Amino acid sequence: MQNSWIQRFSLGLVTCFLIFLSWVIAPGEAWAVNNPELLPDTVTPVVDLANYLPKLQQENLIKEIDEFEQDTGWKLRILTQFDRSPGRAVINFWGLDDKSILLVADGRGGNLLAFSIGDAVYELLPRTFWIELQARFGNMYFVRENGQNIAIAQSLETVKNCLLQNGCRVVPGLPREQWILTLTTSIIGGIVCGLAAIPRKEGQKFAWQWVLILSPLWGILFISFGIGPVVTRTSDWLPLLRNIMGFLMGALVAYLSPIVNQPTTSKT
């Protein structure tokens, strides 16, 4: 009974957290204004109103987007804005449809990137993919270190590669910051497991009953948050090995802590 209650509570907590993320940074699809005068006279897949893209890079992006659309049928578009936005005018300007992906780079908010995605795209790239993509390349730290143009280019390249692979459930690649987070949750999961295994009865060496009771907690920390994000984003075995070692070290330290803290008796 207690094991089932803890499991339901943990799953509910994770679900609430994911729902909160989807509300806060979900890709935007609505446009409140309509300023067609801000758009150029000739149709181009890149409209750089904020001047985030150097001229040479913009020309290369236009060429790559046109070739990608001819080869695959997916319509990629880039809009950068800062002071004013063309808003709904881009729908008719580009003829956005179910196979369209619009990347909007706007430096006025806390995150540089936003996406407007056609319904057909969600079959290959789910909503969680876009949330993670926005958080990885559009956050202020990444933009500050790499620049707006790199954030735009890398996010667009990630989308292209995933479309060519017939879809991605998560954003490929494991940034150092994300790996550190997975390592931290692995260590915390090990500590919880080690504390649960501490003997509580005389003559007992390993409290396996408590390890099973608390398995939903340390299992979510280690498997879901420590191992899952690594194996789904990279085939490199080194981050996985480090997380496993972190879990074992955390469990061992927590399990041995009562033995180390026991007062020693001196013989006279």
C-alpha cells in the first residue's frame, strides 16, 4: 500500500512539472498583430528585421532552406524581430501550411526562440521536442556565449537533421549543463537508496525492504532523470558510466555513514 502511494505521488509530481513547462515555454502559434509593411517586396525564406544574421550567413541559410524544401517538401522559415513584428502577415507572405516550421527570434523576452509549427510536423517532432529545443538554444546563457546567429543556425540544423531521420522524440546531443544535472540526480538517487539500505534491526546487514519501498523515489531520480536523458540523446558510453558510478558512490557513502559516525570505545 505504501509503495503504491509513493509511486502515484511521484508520477503525479512529474506530470504536474511537465504540464507547467508546456504552459510556460510551449511553442507559440498565435499572432496578435498584422503589419505587412514590415515584410520585403520579394518572397525570401529569411526575414531578418532584427539584424541578427550576418549577410553571408543569411545567404547560406536561404540557399540551404530552399534546397531542403525542394528535396523534402518541408517548409522552413526564419523571422527575426525586435521592436515591431509583422504578426499574422507572415502567414500569407510565406503561405504557411501543415508542413511549415517558422522559427521566430525575438530578443525582447527571456528566451530568444519561439516556433510556430504545422500540424503535420507534430507527427515526427512532438511538442516536448520543441520545448527542449527552445530551452537549449534560446536561453540567455547560450545566446550570450554564442550569439543570436549561432542559436538560430544550430536550432534550425537540429530540426533539419531530425526531419531527415523521420523524427526525434528528444533533441539529440547532451550539453555539459544537462549532463551535470543528470549526474546530480544520479548521486541524489544513490544517497536515497543508500540511506534506505541502512540496517534498522539488530543483526540486519541490509534493509532491502526499505530499498524496495523507496524504489519509486530513487528509481525516478536515477533511471528517469539520471540515465534516461543520457541514453536517449547520445550513444557515448562515458556519461552513462559516470552517472552509474555517481549513483554507486552516493549509495555507498550514505550506507556507510552510520558506521563511520559510530563513536569508538577506548580501552584503558
